[in-house]
Amino acid sequence: MRVGGFPCRRLGCERTFQVVDQRSMDALMAGSRARAEHEVSAHDYHHVSPAPEPSFAPYQRAKRQPSA
């Protein structure tokens, strides 16, 4: 069972990469980098991020300018 951290994205691999200080961007980037290095070296897996989907923004009326 996977618990916390960055899990390996390869199906069947139970390896996770812990981030000690989750408020530190450097620590988060290091955990992500360690996971990516493991995925490439152990599984020859190169993650490709999916294309972003357009977000829905409901119609908004234009605000009227106050008359001077």
C-alpha cells in the first residue's frame, strides 16, 4: 500500500519518495526529481504530462461604466 510522498507512476512499483518539509519548494522539487530519476533508471519510464483542458468560464456581463 502506498502511503504519502511522491509514488512511482509505474504500475506495480511500490516505491515512494518522501518529502520531509512540504512547505519547502526546494524539498518538493527534490522529491519529484528523485522520483523521475528512479522511473527512468529502474523502469525506462518517461512521464509525458497530458495537455491541459480548457476550463469553463460562465458568461459574465460587462460592468457598466458610471456616467460622468
